[in-house]
Amino acid sequence: MAQRSARRVTRLRLLYSLGTTLTVSVLAAVLVALPTTDPESTATRSFPEAPPATLAQSALTAAESAAATGGVDARIAILDRRNDHLATTDSATTPTLSASLVKLVVVVDILDRRREEGLAIGARDVQLITRALSVSDDQAMNELWTRFDGMGAIGRVAGRLGLEGIAPPPDVDYWGQATITASSTATLLDYVLEMPPPDRDLVIAALASAPPVAADGFAQDFGLLAPGLTDAVAAKQGWMCCVDDSAQLHSAGVIGPHGRFVVVVLGRLDPTADWEPARNQVSHIASAAGQVLLADDSPRLDWLPAVHLAAAA
């Protein structure tokens, strides 16, 4: 298992401005002074099952209790990156329709190929990546999916990271029907945090900049992005209806000081159900886990990369 480099964190600020349409001005400072990562440390790490009474397991117990009532079938994974304890529900390895969480898979593949194969990525590509991850812009994802072989990206990332339960969609035109699992998503987010700083910071800055309303008008301030959970959060949301007689509502990201915890909540619900109760339930689940995880550590923004967002004219 690759050794994680020491986390030397410089106080940073996240400056953002909310708007229906956002563009990122990625300064040279998107390459900021977060912990220096050894290139070798991007190898996939393995996580022991969290023993009883660990923080991750206690947070999972609280999340499961919150998930017990309501119409959302929640597949949950919680990783404490300080001790590599991973706590999961029994359903955390169940393949689940990804909705927009597949955008993160494709972006990781693009950045890995740039770093390892010299894949050319221009300023406009960076803007597309940021919009796909922050405002969850489907048009930006459509372009990335087509230009950078999104179908192949899923297999490449799964093979590179040893992910199980992740697969491309049956139809190339419907990327949201790719499958993921809660456990594989937790591993993917941990991998992002171990990427070299230029790549890691680009992804984390975009996720941390997610506004309350997505590009398609959907309110994405639920789950880990629900108001009041924590300011130190970088998360990708997903929502989709109606495939395989179900709807999907997902929240997956990193919370806590220095990005200590990865929390993944993949929600499956009846396609006829209202979104608002489901959003509230996913938020309740995330809040229950967050209250346990953040009880001992004051949330701080010092691990988030500095990024300036400006509303597009």
C-alpha cells in the first residue's frame, strides 16, 4: 500500500460568487500549496474494514439510523483517511446508476492521461471540466464524453484503481446510466486527494465551488451540500429519473479539516416520488454522519484550493 505523504497545509481561502452560470478563472494559483504528493502515492490504496467503535463506524451507524425512515434506499460508504478505516452498508457494493457522479470518473481519466500519456488539454477543456463538476453542466459533460472517450474512461479508471461494480452505460448516448458503487466512489475520491497537486486542486476547487442551483435548474444544495453541515466540503451531486423503474439522488464528497473524511450516499427511490422529501432524507443522512465525524475537529477551509469564481456575463 502506498504511503500517504505528510499533510502540510497552508491556510487558503475559497472565494466564490454564486450565479446560474459560473466560469472558473483558474489562476496559476490553482496549483496551490496543499500537501505535496509523491507521484507514486497515486496508486490505489486498500482500506481495512472499520472495526467497531471507530469514528467511521460510529458515523455509519448514525447515517443508517437516519436512513431507516423515508423512501430513499441509501447505499453508504464512509472513509476516515487518517487511519484508512472504511465503514459501509451491506449495499455499498451494489452497482447503482451513477447519474452525474460519472462526470468525476471521466475527469479523473482525462487528468491521468494528461499526466501519464501527454494528452493535450487546453484552457477550454479546463473550463468544461470545472463546469461539469461544479454546476453539473450536462452540455459540458457531453463534450468531454465525446472528445475524450468517456465510454473507455470508465474501464480505464476501474482497471487503474481496481474498482468493482463500475461499468459503462449500455448505450453510449446515455452516460448517466453508467454504474458505480458507494465503495468504489469512496475509493475514487480518496484517489483524487492523492493525485499530484495540479490535478487534485483542479478537481477539488470545482467540487468546492458547487452553487446551490445546478445548470439545469435542479437544487443541488442537499446531502453534503445542504446548508449548515460544514463549510469545509467538496462534493459531487447526482440526480436522475426514470431508468430501471427508479430515480437516483446521490451526494458524495470530502468533508472535515484537511479533507479527512470521504462520505458517499447513493440514493435510489421510486420514480414517482417527490424530489423534496428525498432531498431532505439524503440531507438528514449526511448530517447524521457529519455530526459524528466533525464533533472533535473544527471544520476549516485551509485544505481547499484557492479559486476565484465569477458569474459569466
